[in-house]
Amino acid sequence: MQTTTSILDEAWELSPSVALRPEPFGALAYHFGTRKLTFLKRPELVALVERLAELPDVRSALTAVGIAPKQHAAYADALAALAATDMIRLRDAVSKESVA
């Protein structure tokens, strides 16, 4: 699992195998490859995941969606859990797979 510090300074994006479905509580994330369903229980987390690919790193995305710096570590932990199940991926990893 990624560390909080490394996630904050890296470029991530939603896995190409994942679809988000908006829900009143946040969203459902469904991974078509693993058939795993994950509940994103905070609208702020959904906004963060949706903005990851647009910004240079997680820290920039956190700021862009209005998450206070004192909450960055908690959101980084949530992203680490999503990364562990391939819901999000490092952008460089996806690019390298496309080239190979």
C-alpha cells in the first residue's frame, strides 16, 4: 500500500476499468475487471477522484476540490485504499501499459 506522503505528491487517475455512478451519499465505483464494488461515501471524495487526472498531483487535486490541508492525510489514506484495489492508478503506470 502507498504511503500518505507519496500519494500526495504523485499523479493518479481513475482506473480505465472503473465506472463511477453518482448516488445521494457519494458514488458507487465498479471495477469491470475484478467485479469489485466500492462505496465512496463522501461527495468530496468523489469530486477528488474525478479531478485526479486533471491535476499534476493529489495535493493539487485536494486543494482544487476545497479539502482543508488538515484533512489531506485522511483523504490520502482513502486514496491508498482505492489504489490497493485498482480503483485508481498512477498515471505513469497506465501510460507505460499503453506503450507496451
